[in-house]
Amino acid sequence: GNGDGGCSRRVDPGDADSIEHELIVCTCCGGGHNEEQLLICDSCDSSRHTYCARPELASVPEGDWFCEECLLRETLRPRLGER
């Protein structure tokens, strides 16, 4: 052999990645196209294209991103608790 016995037997991580990416589709339009423009909510894991998000985004933001449902929930939480 040429010395790469154990390592080459592992499942190619590229395969796992491609399967995982196929599961990510926009919650709004249902499409998995334009993957580089898909945002994933850091709170609920729903996905939106930058152009399906409300408000619409010109590009993928740096750092955390939260979908409009989670933002609304956070906004309403103090009001709902103050009965």
C-alpha cells in the first residue's frame, strides 16, 4: 500500500455536506436554489433567501440573523408578559 490505509476508508465528508445542503430550502418559496443567498435563523432554524426575507436584504448579513417570526415573538414577549 501507499500508506493511506485507514484514512481513505472514511466516508467522504463531501457526501455528507451535499446531503445536508439539499435539506435546506427557503421557508417562504420552498426553493433550495441560490444556496449562497439562503439565511438560516439562529433561533428557529427556518431558512429564507435574502430576497424572500422581510425586510428584504441586499446580501447575507454578518453574524446572527433572525427570521421575522422570531423577531416579532421577541418584540411581543414583554407585552404578553405584562398583563
